[in-house]
Amino acid sequence: MKATLSIFTLIVAWGAVAAAQADAADSAQADFKRWLDFYAAEAADYDLFITGEPERKLKLETPPLLTYTNPVRAGGQHGAIYVWTLDGRPEAIASMWSTDVAGNPALRDVTHEFQSLSLAPLSSRHAPRVGNMGPVPDWKLDRPGVELHLLPEAPAPADAPAGRLVQMRRLAREFSAKITTSDKEASSDLRLLPQPLLRYASPSADVVDGAMFAFVQATDPELILLIEARKTAEGPRWHYSAARFTNRPLRLILGEREVWSCDAAAGYDGAQPYFIYWSVSRRDRRLADAAEEKTAR
């Protein structure tokens, strides 16, 4: 009888633990959903433009390209990736993300991170914001964010879209990428996501077909690789562009040859193609409701 009671007690205890774990998972999922709604509102507060005469407004694409977590980084980082386009081509990418406040995990610091993917200068306008380094500046560039490079050894782009997608995946796999870790000495490999974040075409930009690939740490994009079939005088040819999506040093290798790299980036500089502003705001971990969040801005 005692053995029967002990087994029954264990079963009840296991059931209670399982129920508590399920409740915790449901609560975490609900929290993350609130954060994703918050990130969407943060991205929508920015208007981005190609500068020039006339100025051309970019389109914020929804839903986000990717939502991610990065357990490799301290603070339980998570966020959402957004892209702005012009006539179909991606011109800018941003990550709205947050991490726990050191010593107070009930709060999270919100960071905004941008990178130009444009072949022309960009500018931004947003609602006034004051972060831990003062007013958040507009993002104003006097130069392109990326450079085009021909892939001379690549085959001619296929006639059919399905064939071109196969080619773009193969071309992306010929690249590898490394990130320098926080100790500023060791580097680690980044992982190429097999599926592109975005597939696009833009006749006005001479892009017959294109795909945006990401090299990631966990599921957090650190380096963006654009593969594009572009019109040339000799017919469509494959090109690539690379862009950082981290303040840490990066290296991009094609085969055995380094073809692109960047050093550590400074923050809070709205004149650079890569712009990051840490601690734009500080929020309760559970977030307030939508009305309270709107009032808090």
C-alpha cells in the first residue's frame, strides 16, 4: 500500500511539474508575442528615404523578415528583422531587439540597429526619441551602403525563376563568414541560413532576380549577403553585395579568398551605413498594454 501511495505521489508531483512548465512556456510565448508587437511599432515609427531630387520614400515590408533569439549573447537577446524596399529591391534593413538589464532582469533595454543595402544615400525621419546617449539622431548618409561585385566565374542566370533560385543558393554556399568574438582575438564561424530571407526583383533597378541571405549566430543575422542577377551590356550576370549587421568585426570568404571585411563599428553615429543605438528605451520585461506603451513614448 505504501509503495502504491509513493508511486501515486510521484505521478501527482510529475504532473504538477509538467503543468508548471507548460504554464511557464505559455507565459513566455505570450511575453514574446507582446515584444513582437512592440518591435513592429518601433519599426513603423521610422520613415526612410532615398535622398535626391525627388526624394523617394521606402516601403516598410510586413510582417518582419525574421524573428530571432541569440542565447550566445548575454542578456537573453531577442528581436525582429525588418526591411524597407523601393520598387521591390531591399534598400535598408533594421533589427529592433532587446536584452535584460544587468542586475535587474525585470527590465529590458531596447536597441535599434540599421544597415543600408542601397546603392544610393539614405535618410530617415522618426518621432523624437531620447535614449541613454541623448536624442536619437536621424540616419543621414552621403554614400551608398553596399558595393556591387561581379561573380565572374558564375554561370549565366537561368531563364526560369526556379532555376535561378537553385543557382542563388549554390552561389551563397560558396561563401563563408567569420565574426570576431568579444575578446577581440578569437573568431568563430557564422552559419548560412539555407533559405533566403527575401526573394525579389526590381526592373527599375536592373535586378532580374535577387535573394537576401543571412549568416547567423544562433538565429541572429550578423552578416547580410545579397545575390542578384543584374542586367548588363552582356546580358544578365550574377553579382553580390555584403553588409554588416553587427558592430563586431566580420570577414567574408569566397572559396579560399577573403573578399570583404569590416572592423568594429562605433555606435550612435547616424552618418554611417551601419547605425546602432543601444538603449533607445528601457521597458518592463512583461511590457505594458498598447495604450500605456504609446503614452510612454
